[in-house]
Amino acid sequence: MSEKETTRTEISELGEFGLIDLLTKNISIKNKSTIKGVGDDTAVIEKDKEKYSLVTTDLLIEGVHFDMIYTPLKHLGYKAAIVNFSDIVAMNGNPQQLIVGLSASNRFSVEALEEIYSGIYVACEKYGVDLVGGDTTSSPSGLFFGVTAVGEVAKDKIAYRSTAKSGDLICVSGDLGGAYMGLLILEREKKVFQENPDIQPDLDGNDYVIGRQLKPEARLDIIKKLEDAKILPTAMIDISDGLASEILHICKSSDVGCALYEEKLPIDATTSGAANEFGLDPTTAAMNGGEDYELLFTISQSDYEKIKNISNISVIGHITDKSEGSNLISTSGHAVEIKAQGWDALRKE
Amino acid sequence: MSEKETTRTEISELGEFGLIDLLTKNISIKNKSTIKGVGDDTAVIEKDKEKYSLVTTDLLIEGVHFDMIYTPLKHLGYKAAIVNFSDIVAMNGNPQQLIVGLSASNRFSVEALEEIYSGIYVACEKYGVDLVGGDTTSSPSGLFFGVTAVGEVAKDKIAYRSTAKSGDLICVSGDLGGAYMGLLILEREKKVFQENPDIQPDLDGNDYVIGRQLKPEARLDIIKKLEDAKILPTAMIDISDGLASEILHICKSSDVGCALYEEKLPIDATTSGAANEFGLDPTTAAMNGGEDYELLFTISQSDYEKIKNISNISVIGHITDKSEGSNLISTSGHAVEIKAQGWDALRKE
């Protein structure tokens, strides 16, 4: 009786961001308390005279975002919380509350759900967040999370995607591409295991990148370091879909271009090693691999002296005029237009 | 490599509320801004001097909460928004923002998602709510919603579940059991249709109860009427799982008992008629049928004169001392202990 359609456009034709643009193009804001709706890491809502409230929801779907074959339940709970904390942090905010919606099929026991929750609690404890609610329900098959984090930020400290200016320096925390290489290794060992369950997975030497995939962190430490150094990012986003995708979000939202320098990209030796093993360019892993949950942000050039000695932050390029486009300057000096080929849960289907 | 367990307890052994109790029993609150965590219709977070912020998440899962065979896509979007607005209203609050997480398999086209969103927008428009964000992703099969609503309430107006007092009058808005009868009729016609697709569904005369199932409303009108009449509910909850389940939540949270009067239960003639057709006691539909999204609330006896002439509100009983238990006084005068046999998405599996 439903699902009657005259034309049919496949979701994969649009991809996640095209679909979101289409579905949200007619939004009109009615409440004074709504400061920022769709289009940044979180929604921004008026809180009090000094602060904004930040709210964000992420879905994690078995078979799309995680594979139970190689994801320990406790890690899964931890990650479900962290990816939401990371969105709050990307607004330069502090996560404070978490609401967990969890739908599980009867394949999962009570003990399994307790294990997932134990990971959620570890994340909450570590980040000073309160678990304040949720919804728990059955599912016809598989495991599904709908997790919401609430946080706050001082009004004069909020970092949007849309406020980068030409000349700003582009910075990134930590290192990139590791989570993606961890995923490739886990997928490889899954195949080996499925073909011959007697063979134990060979994860030797890859602890770092596997940890990056299974147990990411939100970089609350970085925004605290920036605050201590009195550096206010001019724009910020977290890297969930790959550096290429995220810098293009900043450029599009801010109506600017960028120049990133390949030689400046922070890539861990383990990540490079694993990439080489897979015949992949480590730069590709860094640019298009997702789920590192590092922070990508821009700062005023005048803050360079303050930032250059902060550990775990790399200056990787600068914002340009829009007319110059968005380019990666390769180690050999060629400018290559940046395209988002990253993790896109809707195109990958 | 994961899911290794020594003992295995089935989720269905605990049910939704037993499971939530177990998973949340060790919560400790760390943030001053967290006013109320798990255990009410929404989480309650400090906003400013006068107001609290309210946040709630509900999951809607295809095959558990809705069936695409008889659920129009637009209605589905509308309902996904409404069930969350209803939670905000049940705290005596105003919904203001909505965040929609939507996961759809490639069975769903872009046009189908647009139709779902059109229902979400109608709900937002009607209730003065802004759609401020979301997450859209693929799913291996089926359609999942993880929807979050944000609202606010004046601190001196908030209505918890836990503050009903012995002697308070128990009130309910609208009428009960209709959504459940609508569901039974839709399920019956689905079976007929599946056995013989040439037979058109026979929904004649049942528009009202089918509408109750497919297009519920959040009773924002009722809390406005109460405010206009200067009545502050002493406790409130929305009826998503059936009157029996909800009154027991109030009694447990408030550490009181109750007496409900069968003859006072508001049941529409269409609901009674449909119940009779199915050989069901209409009282059973009212007590244990879910998804009416009416408000169940308690008021001080001294407010009786103010409430008795407000339309769409019925006084159905009173709060008693805990020692008297929770009872339904039947039309014949017998006291029957109330048990929650209602809609429970985890036991029904």
C-alpha cells in the first residue's frame, strides 16, 4: 500500500552529503533558540548569556560501520560514545551528556549488551560525560546504535566550519590514515579466518593502526592545549570521513580554497608500512581513509608562533582564495585538485 | 573473535525495563549541569536561571515498531517526530529542535526518503520545531530511525514521574486503546492482502483507530490548556506502552499506589467496537495497548474544580498510599492488581 513511486533515484547516486543537501534544502528556522541547524558537526542551541548548547546524533550500523567478527563488544560501546564526543569537541566544546539508543536482535544476549555498555561507561568516565538516557529495543537482525551527545561551549569560543579565512593556517592533530589501514588489516584477517578458521589472525606489528580503528579517541586534549596556548581556531571539524572530505567541507562552508602539502601530512610509520604492504600510497590512506577522529582546524597566521611547538599538532597547509581551488601540493611540487573519495557510508553500499 | 560468553541470558527474559535497569544501575552523575538522567521521559539538563533543557531519543525500527506494508512513508516520518515531541511534552515542556538519524537499505529510493522527510517537516511545522541536524547512512536491510528531540521547560513547571502524592487525582487526555485496535486491524488486513492480493483492505468505519495508529499527535494542546487553567501536574508521563505500564512507572518512581476506575477510562466507541469485533475487552486495549501518546498525569485534589470542565481530559482515579497497591477497580467493584502487560518491544520479539 505504500512505497508507490513514479520515479526512482538510487541513494547511491547522490551519496551521503548530496542526500542530506536534498533532504534539508527547504528547512526554515522558527525558534530563536536555534543558532545553527544542519551543516556543522553539531546543532547549536542557545543556552544562557555566555554559552551555547551543542547536540549531535550519530548512527552506527552493524555491517556498515562495524563488523562483529573483529569488533570486541566493549570497544564498540566505547567507539559509539567517542564518535559523538568528537563532534562536540570539533565545535571547540566539552561533551557532558550522552543518550544511547540501542537496538539488538535476539542474537545478542544480556551479557553482550552489558559488555557494550561497559565500553560506553569507560568512555563516559574518561571524558567526564554523564549517561543520561536512552532507548533499548529489539531489532529484526543486527545491532544498531543511535547515539546522541550534548555538550556546551562558550559563545566566544565556538568553532564553526564556515569561518576559515584566506591566509589562515591549516592544522591537524595526531596522525592520519591509521584507522583505515587498521580496517584493511582486520578485513584481510577476517577473510583468512573465514577461509580457514584454524589460522589465527596475524596482527603482529599492527597494534597501532588496529587500535586506531577499534578504539579511537576524541581530541579533547587538543582543544585544551589550544585554550591553554590562547589559540582560538578560526574553523574546525573532526576527521570522520577522511582529510579530503573534511577540508572540502571547510572550504565549501567558508567559501575559500586551500593548499595542503603532502610532505606535511602526519602519517605514522606503522600506517605507511601497512599501506605499502597493501600496495597503497600512504597519502591516499591519509587523505581518504576515514575514522581517525583527529581535529582539522584553521588558525590565524599570527598564532603560528604559539602553535608550532605544541606536540601532536601539524601545520599542513593554508587557506587560499576560493578562485585558487582546493589543492594538494604533492611532494614533487605538483598541485592536485582535492576530491572527496573518502569513507561514505551511503556510496559504499 | 568477539561475542565470547560464559553465560547467556536472553534479553526477552528481562524485557525492556528490566534491561534498562540492569544496564544503567551503576550510573554516577559527574556534571553539575545534569539535573536528571535515566528514568523519566527525557533527560533534564541545566539551561539558564529559569529553564531546563530536555533531551530525548527514540528508536523506530522496521519490523519492530512499524511495518512498511501498511505504513505510508509520510506518516512514518510524521510519527518518528511526534513520538519524540510527546516525550518533551510529558515533562510539561515545549519541543523546539529535532535531530533525525535515518538508516535505509538500498530498497529505499531517494524519493522514498523525501516522502519520509516530508512527514517530518509537517510535524515540525505543526509543533513549531526546527529540524537542526541528523545523520543519514545506509543499512544492510530495513529502515531504522534514531530521532532526538530537544526542548525546554520553566524550572518551576517541570513535571517528573516521581512526584505524585497520595490523594492526587489521576487524569488522562484524549481516549485510550485506539492505536492498538488500529494496529490489530492493519495486521488483519495485511494477512488478508498477503493471502489474496486482489482483495482490497477493509478499513471501513475504522478510520479513527487506524489514524490513531498511523498518525498520533503529541498533546501540546493539553499542557497549554493546563497552563491556561493554572494547573501544574504533580507528575506526568506520556502513554507510549499502555496505561497499565505508565501508571506503574509513576507509582514506582513516586513510591505510591493507585486506584483507577474502569468505568472512568476514556474509550472511543470505534475502539470499543473494534475490540468487540476481535473478541477483546475494550478495557484491555485501553490498559495494555500502546502508542496512544496521550498524557497521563496527576494533579492536586484542590485543582479538581479547575480541571473538571476542560475538554479532552478525564479524571480516572487517584493516587493512594503504596501499601494499598496499584489497582484497577472494575465496573463491578472488584479491585484487580494492575500489571504491565503492555507493548514491550523487547519481550514481543
